[in-house]
Amino acid sequence: MTKRSWWTESRASAVLLPITGLIAVIGLWWLATIVFAVPEFLVPSPGDVLVRFSQDPVMLLQNAGVSLLETIQGFLLSIVVGVPIALLIVRSAILERLVYPLLLMVNAIPKVAIAPLLVVWMGFGQGPKVLMVLLMCFFPIVISTAQGMKSTPVELVELLRSLNASRTQEFFKLRIWHAMPQIFTGLKVAISLAVIGSVIGEFVGATQGLGYLIQTSGATADTALAFAAITLLSIMSIILFYGLVLLEHLLLPWAQESR
């Protein structure tokens, strides 16, 4: 098998296998609702969810757009805040000992418990939702960036220093590029958490968004609407995740080949 045919087959399997798995899950879901005669108000069938989506697609897509915007804003903000903090941690052992316990403390706090406080402090706009996404994404981005930069081979660091490179050049021309695969690992973990964070924020004090729809559908026993919103959240999460995978392939082809 030539390298080109192997690459084509690998790309095809990367697309077909997830689709096959998704179809299998939907088929099992549909079969379970028929075999066990589950009432629609408890667990709707895939057909019921599709019908519910077709009844009001504009409303569902508008709320999905709100959740998507909150997710992307919070995720980008977590990168802007988290990466510089990781750089400071790597550069200073004192800061590392000072900041790490605080990061662990913040990460250990149940985010559901913080959501009502964010509404009290920031009101009912997008601010609390974006901040909730930031809190969910912040920790994995900081940890992955810091660990990636610490894993730079000592030989390369000594070589750069032998060429009279400054600490700034060492960080931005060596360490950060060597850490990029691990940074992207943290980003891919964080983007899934970002979707969860936006939903948690919308559960409290929201008037729109997929999380708001899920909450209101529970009050009206409209489980088909809840499943439609959950399906859109799943699709959103998959698209965002594989968007980062594609970006990693484009920016770091050398990392993919080394694997």
C-alpha cells in the first residue's frame, strides 16, 4: 500500500467510523423506545425529537446561536487570561507555589454553586454566562500550557542559551512552540467544558439559550424539546472540538508527523 493510499484510507476511516458509531447509537435509542414502550413524555424517540425540531427550528437555532456565542467568548477569554498566567508560573518558582493552590481551590469549587452568585453580582446579561465558561476552561488551559513549557528538552534550552538568546527569546522561540501540542490538548479539553459552562450559566437567570430551553422544557414536561436542545449542544460541541483538531493539523503538521 502506497503512502498516499494509506493516507486516503485513514482519512476516510476518520470520517466514516464516527458516523457509523453515531448511527448505531441513534438506532439503539430508537429500538429501546419501541421494545420497552417508553412513553414519549419520559424519553422521546429520535423521530419525536426530529418532529419537535421541525415545528420550531428558528427558535431552536436562535437559542443555539446565543449559547454558541457565550461559549466562544468565554473560551477565547480563558485563553487570553490562562496562557499569560501559565507563562508567569513557568518563569517563577515563587509564583508557581503561590498560584497553584489558588488554581486548585477555584477548580474544586462546584460551578453550579457559583452560578446564582454570578447573577447577583453581574445581572442577567451575557456576563455571568461568559464568566462561567471562563471558570470551566481556565484550569485545563493553564495546566496544559505550563506542563508543556516545562517539558522542553534541556539540551535545546542549553543550545539556545549558548547562542546568547534572551529569556524572552527562549520562551517565545523555543518553549512555547515545543509546548503547542500539549497546549492544544488542554484547549480540546477546555472547549468541551466551555459548552457545559454556558449551559450551567443559562440554568440560572437566563431568558434565552439552549440551557434555558432545557430548564423550561422540564417545567412543561416537553422532553422532546429538551432532547432537541441537547442534540444541538452535542452537535455544537463536536463541531468546536473538531474545529480545534483541524486547526492543530494546520498549525502543527510537524507534531502530527512525529506521532
